[in-house]
Amino acid sequence: MMLLPILMAVQIRADDSGLVARMQRRDPQALAELYDRYGAVTYSLILRVVRDTGIAEDLVQETFLRVWNRVSGFDAQKGSIGPWLLAVARNRAIDYLRSAGGRERNAVEYEETDHPSLYCDMEKDILASDKARKVKSAIDKLPANYRQVIELAYFEGLSQTEMAARMGQPLGTVKTWVRTALKNLRDELAVVSV
Amino acid sequence: MNCNELRDHYELYTIGLADEPERSEIRSHLNRECEVCMEGMRRARETAALVGAAAPPATPSAKLRRRILASAGFEQPRGFGWAPALAGALAFSLIACVYFAGRQRDVARELDRVTSISRQQNMDLTRLNEAFSIINGADTRVTTFGDGQSKPPSGRIFASPSQGVLLIASNLPQAPAGKAYEMWVIPKGGKPLRAGMFQSSSDGTAMHVQRGRVDPNADLVAVTLEDEAGVDAPTTTPLFATPIRGIIP
């Protein structure tokens, strides 16, 4: 099996909102607890992107420091810190990958997509929820070409044009695959939400 | 474009991959607080988080937790051979303080001081281990800069393609409040790559380690003075820029 559930690695031991509030008060133990809850899943995501353990650990360190330094802008009551942390982690990793590969970086886009204020009103503990298991299962069930475009987008940061070149397929075909694959994931989440 | 035409693009926008004109259209809808698009984006961010959490599970090294806490200025690393000796000395000093002074306040003050020294020494030791690892690397090459200059800065750069870059410098003036030095690895014809922030000591010396593989096209190592939060591209004239092309095989 190509992907194994990491969801069990997310240790939800207490309400994240209390943890965030303590981080905002600069409680060092809160940073340690944040790492204990999300360190493994963050490392797994980054390692999947960069495929080098040393670099992955450096980027995990950057990720947690970035979150620690920006947590004052996070809404402790309505925010969902797990998804925000993973967004920062992915952006750090993709930014590294693009820099190392001599590809164009889009730091402005990243700044827009991992701003703490965006991660509000999500389901509590979503990373340990039934939705998480469903999405994992839905990815595994996708046809190979659909799964490949999802992985190229999320884990390698390729645009649709770059995917078409990588896969040797017409751009229109790739766009159709991306659209269909994302719709499958959306539909899976919609079923869980009902 | 209307919201229905944009619904297939929320996820791509969320992960920074939406094409034009959809990207601008979504941004426009969000700027005018379009409820349909805001809800679509919220769901897309959930999906992105869930896909990210589906990565194959892996376990980081035990030292990473200590590294993160130490780099944020908290908690001392453990496991070094001299730690028990330090703990013994700490206990002895504690007893001595109680015996000779008999004042709990003095003991607490001493404990804080020694703990602080211990924390700093452990952080320094971690950095030294990283530095020695690069210096002793089989593929490490050395270059110097600033030779013959009467004014700062000068020093040496150790570059290991497999492990990273070590900078040892002297005559670096102390950065003003709110500022710090940022190192850059600059590929030939490419954009400068961030290589970490550091401060100089009061005597003008500095040691900075950037771990990780070095870009094989690396041409220069440079240092600029930036805001201490760091920047994604240099904003000031480099204090120095040292060629490393040729020392990276």
C-alpha cells in the first residue's frame, strides 16, 4: 500500500484552543506540546515532499518557529491550528523544492495561503476525524493517473502546465484529470459531512 | 466569472497552483467577501490539510524536539556526557549555598544562573557538533575571504555539498537592535537562497551553520544585514560575497 494512515500519529490530548492561548502567552511548554501533537505528521508531510531526512528536519524546525512567531495573529477560539501548521509546512517544503530545482518561487502566494487568519471555523480536531480517514481512503481508490496529479500538485507543487510536461500529456487532459480527482475528494468529504 | 465557474479551482488556489484568470477571479471574489467563495475556500483548506496528513508516516529523530525548543530559546538538550558532572556540580553548589548562606532566595538565584549557563552551553555544543561535522566531512572544501583587509569582515567558509555550509567570521560589527545577519547561497544566474540568520558576538566574531545539501550550482556565499525576522530576498548590499564555485564538485 503506497500510503499508510498517519492520522493515528496525531495525538489529540486536549483542546487545541487552550494550547494556542498558552502559546500566545509565550509558554515554552505549549510549544513542546504542539510539537508532541503535530511533530510527526508535520515531518511526514515535509519528508514526502523533499525526500531527505536532514532537510526535512530543518524544514520542520523552520515550520514550528514560523508558527511560534506568528501565533499572535491566530484566533485561539475559532482557529484550527493543525491545518494551519500543515499549510505552513507544505509551503516551506514546496518553496525549498522549487528553490533547489531552480523553479520559480511564488512566496507571495504562500504568504496568502498560510496566513493564520484563514484557518478559522474548521471542524475541531479535523486531522483525527472521520473525514481524514475518508480522504485517505479516497486517494487510495483514485485511478493511477488521478492519484498522480493529486500527488504532483500537493506534494511536489507542480502547476497543471508543469504536470502536463512531466507526464507527457496534453494540458487539457491533465486539467480534466485534476478537476475530476478533486471532485472525487470533494464528494467524499460531502458524504461524510451529511 | 461566477462562483459556479470557480468552484473547481478553490483547491488549486489554496495550494498556490491556480492558473489565470481563475486566480485573479477568486481573489476578487474573496476581496468582496463573497460568501460562496469564502465557504468554498474554507472547504478547500480542509481538503488540503487532510491530503497533507495522508502522507506516508515517518518518525523524526529524537533530537529534533530539543533542537526546536532550543532554537526558540527554551529547554536544554540532554544526553551529553558532561551533563551528569554538571548536575553534580549544580547539586554541590546548591548544598554549599544552603550550608553557608542558609537563605533560600540565594539558592534559587544561583540555580537560575547555573541553569542558564547550562542551557547556553548545550546550545553552543549542539552548534559546535554541527560545525565539526561539516569541517570533518570528506567532501568539505574551504575558502577564505577578507584576507589583507584592514577592516571587517574576514574569515573562512567550509562548504560540504552533502552536509551544508559553515561560516566563521571575525570583525563583524554588532547588528543594530531589530536587525540580524542573514546568509545567502547564490546559484550562478539564480536567485539567492536563504541560508539562515545569525548574530555576531560582542568581540565581532560569528559562527553560523546552515545544514542541508548545497545547490551544485552554488556560485557565491554572501551575508547581508536584514530585519531579525528574516527576508526572502536580500534587501541590503552584502557585507561580503565570497565565490565558492569550484569548491563544490
